[in-house]
Amino acid sequence: MMKLMATTLVETERHIIDADVSAQMTAVLLKGKGEYIIAIDDKEAFSVSQQMMMLRIIGSQLLLYDGQQLHVYTVEGACTQSVNVGQHVRHMEPMKDNVVVTYTDQGVYD
């Protein structure tokens, strides 16, 4: 049986762009002044480009999507890999050590 519960991921005055929760951590993409900020477990960890629009946790790493590329970051803020996945990404779903990327059908006709 599934049990629903509400919890606060992060308390901030900043605008929340995206967030994700795993057994290992909570990660939030926040809008700062002139930059976006990644908060991990309610502490600001590092800044990223304002082009980032989606955040997911996979294992002990973070996936960030900028509208064209998927970037893999360590929790310390080092980008370890970037992969061109194209535009119109709708969801990124972590699956063990991989990620499934789904698209809107709008991208098929561009």
C-alpha cells in the first residue's frame, strides 16, 4: 500500500526551477542572481548555467539538462560528461545507472 506524505525539500527565498529526491540526497535547482544554484540536502553546493532547466539524481551524481545537452555532475560541482540529447526533452527517468530520456512529439517535426 502506498502512503502519501508531504515534506519540505528546501526552505528558500529563491525561485525553484526543479528538484529531485533519492534515498541518498535531495537536490534542488534554484534561480539565483545571474546564475542558477544547486542545493543538496538544503545547502547551496555549486552554481551552474542559467540554461539548465531540468535536474535528476542518478546514484551519487546529478543530471542537468540545458535544452540541448544532458550534463553529468558530481555533488562537488564537477561536470564529468556531456551528451547531446537534442531539444524537446519531456522527462528524464533514472533507472539504476542509466537514464531514460523521453521527448514530446513536437521534436519529430522540427
